[in-house]
Amino acid sequence: AVYQIGQLEGETASSQVFIALNAQAAGGEYLKTQVEAIIDDLKKSAPDEDGSDIRYPGEGSARRRADNARNGIPVDDEIWNKILKELKD
């Protein structure tokens, strides 16, 4: 896996390829284990700015979606009041 690049002696001409898979179709514990290992390795990276999070693509969106499902979608009070006023008119 990509996260293992640099861990083996004598590596040369390493390249990376992006492949999208339907995880449910590929399934299995092996795939889950590999994905978790890649994410764990990514999270061990040093951030480029102090205090910043290391995130994979889509992680922030998934976190917001889950939060919105639990707590509702945040709407600015001023905008919400305008919507309510328009509905009354």
C-alpha cells in the first residue's frame, strides 16, 4: 500500500496510482484493515502548521454530515428570521 512507501530497503522508481473501489463490493476484513492502516499512517503525519489537523479528503464533510444529522443543520439567525418573515407575508 502507498503508506508503506519508504519503509522498504532498496526501493526505486516508486509511483502512486489512485483507484476508486466500491468498498461494499470488494468487501471483506482485509480491505477494512488496509484502509484503517492507511488512515492511521496518514494521521501520524506532522501537520504543516502547529495545531492543524491531518485529514483525508472528505473527512471534514463526513464529520459535518454526522453532526448535522444529530443536531440539525446550523442556520444563521438573521437568515432564518428573514425566511420566517417571507413565509408569513
